[in-house]
Amino acid sequence: MTPSPRPTLRTVTYPRHRAAEPRRPARSTTSPLVFVLLITTPAVVAVAALRPR
């Protein structure tokens, strides 16, 4: 049986670590405040219009 060749020692080089870029919120998304205002504004107007005088 022939002896297997000995492994050679080499330094391992890793690629440089790059931190992930922070995600920025897309500008096209609608703010939750807009949804709240779209729901509450007609309700407030309806209550004001229907209250007894």
C-alpha cells in the first residue's frame, strides 16, 4: 500500500465581511396615519351631521 501524500498547510483567506445595507422604507407605501384619518374623518362628519339639534 502506497502512503498517501501529506496535506500541505495553507492559510485560508475569507472574503471581507460586508454588513447588509439598512433597508429603507419604500416611499410609495401609505402611512398608517392616512388609513386612520380615512376611517375616522367620515365617521366624525356623520356623527356631527346626525346629532340632534
